[in-house]
Amino acid sequence: MNISLWSTGQVGAEKIQNARELIERRTGENANIDVREVASRSELTGILARISVPVEPPAPKPQTLTEISSDVLSRLKPALDDVWPTKIPLVSYGLGFASDGPTVSLDYQAQRPLDNVSAEMLQQSLAASLGLPALKVELKREPLPRHTTRRSGK
């Protein structure tokens, strides 16, 4: 008689021998008992948890250039508002990226160009507030518009 037993716990050799003898006494036949130890449900769960590869979420969809431009300019505007002199009209601004680093271009109207100290302070303040230590600032002055007055025909 062949008996196969699968157990989630360890079965000692003495128990197997006692069972074999008991079966042989009761049946009068030779008994061959094969005991195999298998993992329990909790052990299998633990094994599967250790070997399973976590599923990574899909990579986010890359932003379009329009979205990037809008995002960057929305960050630049508040930084400019904080540091730009209120008495000097800012005509336009932009941010460009090149291999040697980012550049902010500022077009303004004034009778005279900004002095070097003001330009340096502007560059350092913008670099700090935008978190871009290699930031360059290009300033382009446009002349103030001429006011035309009408003279009466007197």
C-alpha cells in the first residue's frame, strides 16, 4: 500500500514510523508512506510578495512646448514684479534656454540705460528667486515715446 501525504508542517520520522506500523497491523499489508512538506498559504503569500516586481505607474505625458512656455512665463512674471523698478516701463520679457544656460530678455523704456549695479542686482535677484544660478539677463532699452503737442495757429 502506498500513501502520499502533503503537509504544511514538519512531520517527524517517529510519527511516520508509528503510522506505518499501525496501518500494517490493521490492514495486514506493507505500508509505504511518503510525506512531503509544502508551504502554507501565509508562507506562499510571503514568497510571492518577495519575488513579485512592483508595477510602476506609467510615465507622465510630456508637456507640450506651449504648456512649458506658459508654465515658465507664469513663474517669471511674479519674480519680475518683485524686482523690476516701478518707475521704468517694462515693454516685454521672455525666457530662453541655450546650452550655456537660461537667459531672461527684458525690453524696457527709459531715457538712459540701467546702470551696471542695478543690472547686476536685477540678475542676482531673478537668479535667486527662480532657482537658476546660471541665469543671464539681457537688457534692451527702447527710447521713451516722444510726446507731440499741437501748437495753435497763433
